[in-house]
Amino acid sequence: MQLTFRVDGRQLTFYLSGELDEHAASSVRRLADDTIDEHSYADFVLFDLSNVGFMDSTGIGFLIGRYKKCKRYSIPAYIKNPNPSADKILSISGVYTLIPKI
Amino acid sequence: MQNYMKLELAALSENESFARSAVAAFALPLSPSFSDLSDIKTAVSEAVTNCIVHAYKGGEGRIVIECRIEKAPRGGILHIVITDYGCGIEDVEEAMTPFFTTLENDERSGMGFTVMQTFSTFFKVESELGKGTRVIMQKAVGM
């Protein structure tokens, strides 16, 4: 699992790649949180999942955890480009009601 | 002869990826679709994660994965049984409720059993306090 980010003006985009499971989530949680703290002025945060090949419910926990972090700064968060299997698990778990897909 | 396999793993999160890939690879002779494979991987990952996080609470333990293929004229059924010898579940019905988690502060979605249930054709949990838990799943593949 790799996590990189890009800042365009007041937009913070996280690019996740690889497999988002329990093992992976614990290694990128801190980096994601520190990055949100450093960019708390952002207007919105995007999670680009185009390179996530696998995701289980730990991934859901990870995304909801970051959503809560963004919410503390009143920054709306969005999900972009999930592959069909990530889309399935995100849909059944209702994540899109908190972090809409754009 | 029916094809089967048995895999025993240490309850370490680094084994999650191996466990789900091994079961998916075992199912390949049934000509699964991409979506079948992804369902199998996700369901196995959920069960193995539960063993590590809940049954053994991050401590030492072993996880046993048994798979069997039941062939049909086209495709077949993949039987998966995942067993741990950890703490067991106090109330299985409650544990299966969507969003229920015993680790509120630990960023758990509480969706593990719901995902396993949704992604398999048949799903059952047997658990005994202090003895362990067994997750029994079946997945119709390529049918």
C-alpha cells in the first residue's frame, strides 16, 4: 500500500495504491492524518482510489477514520475512481453517504 | 477425487494478502469470473482479519483455512472453512449486526461479517467462548 498526495490550490488529493487491508491501513494512517493536519485550510479532500486493486472492510474503517478527521476541520471529503470491487464494498457499507463518489 | 487444501498460518497481518490470494488461486480450476475472485478474496480477508484482530487480539495464534471444491456440470462450489482457536464470540448474532464492533475506538467498520455474508453464497459462524471460532462459507463459482 502506498499513499501519496498532491495539493492544487485549496484541494488536497490522496492517491492510494496497492491493497488496502488491515496490514496496509495501519502503515498509512499516520501519514494521512498528518497530511490532513498540515492542510487543514483545504476546501475539500479527494481520495483517489484508481490504483487500489483490493480493499476489505478495514479499508472502509480507514476511509471513515479520515472522513472524521476532515470533519473536525469542516472539510468535505470525496471518493474518486474506485474499481468495480472497491465500488461494491463501498456501496454495501454505505460509505458513499458520508464520503460521496464524484 | 475431490480437490481440497489445508493451510495453517500464524495470526499475523502480513499473512492476510497471502491467505486471500492462496484461496483465490485454489478456486481457479472452477473458471471464476473476475468478480467471483474478488468476492472470494474479500470474504477470506475479512475472516482472517477477524482472527488476527478479534480472536487473538494481535497476539500469537494460528489460523487454519480449509477449502474444498465441489464440481458441478458447469463451474462448482468452493467450500471455505476458516478456524481460529482464540477467545470466541460472546454473542454471534450481535456480532453479525452491521456496524457492530467491540473495538469502538479502533477505527473498525463493524462490517466484516456483513461483507462475508454478502460476498458468499452460504455463510455460517460457529463460536465457543474460550475455544475459538469457525467461519463456514460457500461460494458458487462459474455457474
